[in-house]
Amino acid sequence: MTLVQFNQLQAHLATQVLLSCVPLTTWSKQLLAGRPYQDCEQLYQAAYMLAQQWQWPELWTALAHHPRLGEQTAAQPLSEQALQFSQYEQARFSAQLHADTSQTISEHNALQQVILLAHQAYENKFGHIFLIRASQRSAAEILAELQRRLKHDVITEQQEIKQQLIEITLIRLKQVVR
């Protein structure tokens, strides 16, 4: 949708659009309160600034609406738009995983297995899914990030999750409002 359409959209419909980007009601309401936006950059900047205020309880809520990498379902039900975002992102990850044609099938399978084991170790350590902006990252880069982040303490990892969630949210917002 265009920015003009977003600015004119009824509040409950605009809220649904924003909640599909990230399921955080306070952020959505605050962003709506800033309408009308003069241009998309102003909207994106406001979204970014408001996201900087997110605290761990909100991030925990948002995590429940993200499926594990390589999976289709999240712990909490997704809206239709959020489901479409998730399916697109998961499909891109799957395509990236198989994009390296220099790898044999057994090498692909080994990489998948290493990612799965690292993800399990991450969940055991932190108690939640590994969240990463997978867009424009190869499977090897995602694995390297996962292994790097396994060395974090809880507070550092919560800050990393916040940054990743902000990046994912802004990508989604830019796909919805142009």
C-alpha cells in the first residue's frame, strides 16, 4: 500500500497492518498516533525510534510469533499477513540453504544437521528460539552467527534479539507501506 493509503486507513485496519510486521500493540498504537506521515522515510524512522524502546517482555511476546528457522509454525498463531511474511522468509532461507551448487547432497544435509544442533543448543541455553534476520544471509553466515551468539550472556543476547527483531520489523514495514 502507499503511504497515502496507510495514512488514511481506519485505525483498526492500520493496526492490523502494523501488527503483521511485529505483534506489539503498544508500538503499533504509538506509530499510528504519529499519522499522517509526510513520507515513507519519516514513517520508517518513527518505527525505528519507537522500536528502540522495546523491553524484554515485549521481545519475548514477539518471539512466540516467529517460527524456528526452517519451520512453518510459530508457538502463537499468526495473522494472514504475518504468516505470508513468515512463509516468504522461511522459503528464502530454505533456498539459501540449497543455493550452493558446489555442495553435495550429503554436505547440504550435514550443514542442515549442524544448524539444527546449534539451534537446539541455543534454545537449551537461552530458553527461546534463535531469531535472526535471515534475509541476504547464506546458511553458512547464519550458522556462524548462531555459533557466535551461543557465546553471549543472557543480557547481550537479549540486546541482539532486539536488534534482529527491529531489522525484521523494518523490512516487513517497508514491504507493506511504500
